[in-house]
Amino acid sequence: MTSQQAPDSAVHSAGHLIVRTLEAHGIERVYAVPGESYLDVLDGLHDSGVETVVCRQEGGAGFMALAEARLTGRPGIAMVTRGPGAANAMIAIHTAYQDATPLVLFVGLVPVNDRERDAFQEFSLTGWFGSTAKRVMTIDDPNRAGELVAEAMRIAASGRPGPVVIGLPEDVLVLPAVPTVAHPVAPPAPAPHPSELDALVARLAKAERPAIVAGGDGWHAGEGRELLAFAEAAGIPVFCDWRAYDAVPHEGEAWAGWLGYGRTDAVAEGYINADLLVFVGCGRADVLSDGYTQGFDAETVLVTADPDATMHSGRTDQHILATPATFVRALTEVDPATARGDRGTEWQAGRAAAQRQTAAHRPDASIDGVAQQMDLGVAFGELDDRLAGEAVLTFGAGNATIWAHRFVKHLTPASLVGARNGAMGLAVPAAVAGSLIFPDRNVVAVCGDGDFLMNGQEIATAVAHGSKPLIIVIDNEIYGTIVQHQENHYPGRRSGTRMANPDFSAWMQSFGGHGERVERTEDFGPSLDRALAADAPALIHVLIPDTVMPPASSDVPATGTARA
């Protein structure tokens, strides 16, 4: 690499050099579960301006680092110990790899002389992570510690972003190091060639039913709003990929809704009927295409910074190497009329479908004076009103999250963190990190009861570091997604999906946070107001019957009355 080297009189060891290099790269936080295998790095962090966020489990630390990357655009940093610690962190590496999110995981290792002896907690770093990370490296030369950390940061953020794993042999970290810090090198940002843009505009003008699909990371500086403005003027609807729908604001005539799990039939129909699909920042992947069954016949343009087009399947008629920022910047220099051709200014399948997808339910809270059982459509409609599109939302996996996906809008970029690979346990740690990154914004985690207890222990991390997220736990005492599949394939034969839960609100209170328990629709709004006003981590424990399934995919609401 070509990073500059600068002397640093404070550097005495390889471990300290690693910390100074992270500082030079603008890292504000590292998420760590401490281990004796990397004590010298922890010692370097003692006097550093980098905050060490002490986590309670390595999976939580990795998910916090992933959230840091998703929300800031910088690689997230996690630190764990060898063997069992590395095993726990694997879930975050897999998520970052499939989600194309930049993350650097530091893993303590056994001393060099103990290798290949089945030493305590010894394992193969490359064997474990080699197929799931962009690069796996080990610092065996203390003088190269800064260079390799800088290289890892560059690789994680370049091309198709993803995770890089760095091994830290315990004895190498304490060795003297040449006091030079490798400073950042900006990752390449390819941009469209004018001829490529001309070809794309010609395709758009010729198409009768073109559509844009935006997704992935990298929508941090208003690119989504600029893309929507161009698309509206050119008469092109803009869809978003699964759990990447914060790429564009949910407003305006061009916004057409999101694809993937929980999408409505109207949105899917608009995507399927397109005769030209332009994917920006993402590809035609599994979830977006309903299991590789939709959108494969359309002419296809792929706009990504990944020359290998990883996780894009099927037809590709043009591949433009560009980031969302460089592509949109180039596109906004084009007269939208040239891309509109004879098509007119609107394709009505866009906005109308999005309105039906994000409609919230607002039946009366009571019928004939009798309080209704919990209606999640009403609850998440009220959450949408309170948040006004400005909050950060984090999601784990499971049916419970579909309600928030469907009914809570996003108007601010980089405001959603959800595991696009379906990993459970991300919601709580991501919300803890989100509140540390944006202490003046509402940060809300939405999760089911199964997802919550996968990493609910990170509430302790929130309390210790002054993070104040709101966590909404939907409790039906089952693994709801699996039950839904069982009812589809094995009706009436639920198996292996029942859970027993504590009072989650009391559990939050035991940490010193604000906890409430809600069982009736009419009680949710007041509970939400109190939770949002609390100067502490807050949790609303929402109880629903195990018969409640996600909102229907059709345009007809599952319960209640649709709101326009």
C-alpha cells in the first residue's frame, strides 16, 4: 500500500502502534470483549481518545461494530480474544460479508512459540474465517503492525465492502515497534465514464417501464434524495432492496416501496412488470427477487463498485463500476428529459404501490367501550407519528420486525441497521451503538422475544456507556417465523418453537432503565411517550397472541383500516 508513514514518539510496542493507527484513521469507538491475548492493545487504548465500549458477548461486540459502519460509513472495529471469543464473533463476520458492510475484527492469538501445539484456545484463524472475510492476516512482525491495520481498513472499505480479520499473537504485541503510523488512504471511488452514462440514458429513454432499485450501504450524504428527484423528473419509480430502504427518503412521486420479506403484492408487481431494471448499490439477490423467481427477464443495468458483481444473479446487459455517490453525482448532470423519452412524467405503479405498502392501521382503540387486544398496526402507526422519519431503527430477524418495516417511514439517510442475512440478535447491540453515535436522536430497536434474548445482555453495555435506546420487544412466546413456515408446510404440527419468557420490562428496570409492559392497543401510545421521554435506556414489552402473523402481502390490511 502507499500510505504515508509518520513518526509517533508515543509508540513503544506493536499493540500501541495498532491503537495509534486506529486514531489516525478517525476511529472513535472500538467494541470489545477483553481477553488476555491482546492486553497490550487494551493498554494502548487506556490513554487513547478512542472509546473502548466494553461489551458482554463477542456477538454483541461484532454487531455493534457493524452498526457503527452502517451508520457512519467508516469500518467498524471489534476486538475479541482467541478461540471461543472468535467463535462468538463469527456471526458478525458472516453478516458483514453478506451485507457488504466494512468491518475489521481484531482477534487475539496464542503466542508464536505455542502454535501447532493445541495450546489453550488455539484455532486456525484462516481456517475459520478464510471463506467469509475479504482478507485474513496475522501480525507477526511488530514493525508492520501499523501498515497491516491501515491495509485492513482500506480493504474493508474498497470495492464491495466487507469484513477483514486481523490476528494478534499475544507475544508479538509487546515487542518494540518502529514508531511510525500508517495514515489512511481513501478507498477508490470509481465513477461512470460519459459513454457509459450515455448508453444508460439511451436505455432509459427507450424503455416503456424502467425502474431503479437502490440498496446496499454508501447512501450517507443525500444521494438518495438526489436520485429520487432525477427519477421523478424522468418518470422512473425507485424501489429499494430489503433492509436498505433508508437509501432514499420515503416521499415524493418516485418512491415506490421496498422489496423482499414483507413487501406488498402491489410493490412486487411494479418490480416484476419493469422492462428495464437499474440496480444501484445492490444486485438481483435472493431476498429481493423472492428466491430468484422475479425480475429475471428484464433488461438489466448493474451499478456497483464491485467488478465481480458478487451476489448479483441473472442477466446483466451493462455493468457500470461506480459507488452510489459517484453514480448519482454523474446522473444529476443529465437532463431528465433525455431519460424520459416519450414515456411521460410518471409511472403510476410507483407511488401508489408505496402508499399501500406503508399504510398504517388506525382502527378505534376500543369497540363498544371494550379495550381491544394489541393491534400492532395501530402501535407502529403511532411509532411512525412520534419518530417522523428522523429516527435510527435497528432490527433483528423474525416476523415481528415486518410491522415496523411496513409502517415506519425513513426520511433520513443511514438510519436503518438490520441484518440482511437474517441473523438474529442484532437489534439490541445495534441500537446501543446507534445511540452512542447519535446521542441526540431517537434510536429504536424492534425485535421479537426470540431475537431479543439472543443479545439482550448488551443492555448492560448501554447502561455502562450512557447509551439510551428504546427497545420494543414483541412477545408471542414462539419463534414466529418458523411457526409460520410450519403452518404452511405442516399445518397444526408446531414443533420446537415454543419459548418461556420473563417480564422483559422488569428486567430492563433491574438494569436501571425504564421498562413498561403493554397488552392493550390503547395503552401503547402513552407507554411510548413515556419511554421516549425517559433519560435512560427504555423497553416496551408488548404481548400478543401466538396466532398473530405479519401484515398481509396483499393491498388489504391484515387488521383494522388502512391509512393513506
